Amino acid sequence: MNPQEMAEAMEKIRNNVKSIKHKILVMSGKGGVGKSTVAVNLALALADEGFRTGLMDIDLHGPNVARMVGLKKQPEVIENQIFPPEVLPNLKVISISSFVEDDAPVVWRGPMKTTAIYQFLGDVAWGELDFLIIDSPPGTGDEPLTALQTLSDIMALVVTTPQAVAVQDVKRAINLVKTMHRTPLGIVENMSYMKCPNCGEVIKLFGEGGGKDLENLFDIPLLGSLPFDPALVGFSDIGKSIVTHMRGSELEAAYRETVKEIVQRVKL
Ligand SMILES: Nc1ncnc2c1ncn2[C@@H]1O[C@H](COP(=O)(O)OP(=O)(O)OP(=O)(O)O)[C@@H](O)[C@H]1O
Ligand SMILES: [Mg+2]
């Protein structure tokens, strides 16, 4: 993109996202900690509570959101605008997986990734939203970088597990957010513990303290600690969510609490 095209793309994005109140980037320096699960269930919980919500998958190499959310419908393209399908009356979803074949290796080079994200932000008819939740791939590469650069009011929700190795990687992600002068909304510690289904004993699968350590180190609030629940794995694979299909579980309660914290904080 030459400087002129770049300026036009930025102008288009600014206009297109101005009716979106809160933009939240779900990120982590670490892979497999539950970013996509958190992004999907956060979006579903917000939609369930009446907020107009968008969910955008910018994990261009490993897009999982569509499957996790049970998305069957395709986006419609009308006169250069992409209309995102709704999985619930309040929830619009856009994922790169709608534009590529299942199982095909997705080959992207840096500038292509940036252009795809510009399109998601500039060409998708999001309309008026209370929240746009953006799921990103692990690390601090082109995708989270582009989202952070492009949206000046974006807030980062950082997902970690309790483990020291995860914390090490997550520190890099938080430092990126700080270096770019963006707002860290908070930390979510996932897979904090598991309760034995037979005896109820609490098992610390991945050690403990990671979320608290990050909170103390960076002075960023720990917004929630989510238990590991083996039932979730099967549900995620078939597009059933925690907030709709695991009602009454400790995991659902922990998600609801986390969402409450988020809603309170963005209203400050
Ligand atoms: N609280 C939980 N209890 C049980 N399983 C979980 C929990 N959170 C996530 N998982 C499972 O862990 C796996 C990884 O989760 P997910 O795909 O959301 O992680 P990710 O951080 O998005 O991974 P990637 O870095 O590959 O994008 C999935 O199989 C998911 O179902
Ligand atoms: Mg993911």
C-alpha cells in the first residue's frame, strides 16, 4: 500500500468502527491457553445479556471461532460491503474461515494479513455495536500488532494460565500493549484449577499464581479465574458454548463473573 492508499484505508476504518463502543482484543503471548474459547464465550455471554456484539477472528492461520460458535451461515457481499452472519440476534461473526476452504493450509504473508484485517475493520458492515471482540493468534506478530496499531481505543484482554512458562510469554504481550500506548483491560487466568468429578478435590493442573503475578507486576486487574472443565472440550468442537450449554456449572458462573467485571470496567 502506498501512503495515499494507507490513508484512505485508515479513514474508511475510522468511519466504519465509529459506531462500535468498546473494542476488545483477546490476546496472549502463549498458544493454547484458551484465547479463542474466552473470546467466543465472552461474546456469547455479552450477547446473551443483551449487548449488541461482534466477534471477529483474526487468527488467519488457525481460525477456530466459526466452529466454536457453531457458525453455519456465510457472510453476504453486497456492493463492496461484507455483511456478517448472525449466530444470535445480538451476535455478528466474521472469520477468515468463511472465505477459505476447510482444511486447506492458509498461507499468508505479512502484508496480506494486514490487508485482510483492514478489510474486516473497514469493509464489514458491523453497524452499531456495544462490543467488538477480536480473537487473535498467539504471540505478538502481525495480527495483534495490526489491530493495536489501527484502533486507537482498543483494549487488550490478556489470557494466561497459572504456569510460569505461560506468564513469561504473556509478559511480552502486555509489554507490546504498553509500548503502543493502548489500554490493558485486564487479565483472565484460564485453566486455574480442576475439580475432580468423583471426589470434588481441587487439582491445580498448571500450578498456581500466574494471573496474580501478572496483576502485581503490571498493575493490571485480574478479572477472572476460570476452572478447567473437561466437558468444555467436546462442546467447543460441536459449536456449543459454555454460557448456553453448561448452565449451572462452575465454569459458566466464572465466565458470568468475568463478564460482569469487564462490563463494569468499560463503563468507568
Ligand atoms: N477452561 C477450560 N476447560 C477445559 N478446556 C478448555 C478450557 N479453556 C480452553 N480449553 C480447551 O483448550 C484447548 C485450547 O483452547 P483454545 O483453542 O481456546 O486456545 P487458544 O489460546 O485460542 O489456542 P491458539 O493459541 O492455538 O489460538 C481447546 O481444546 C479448548 O476447548
Ligand atoms: Mg485460538
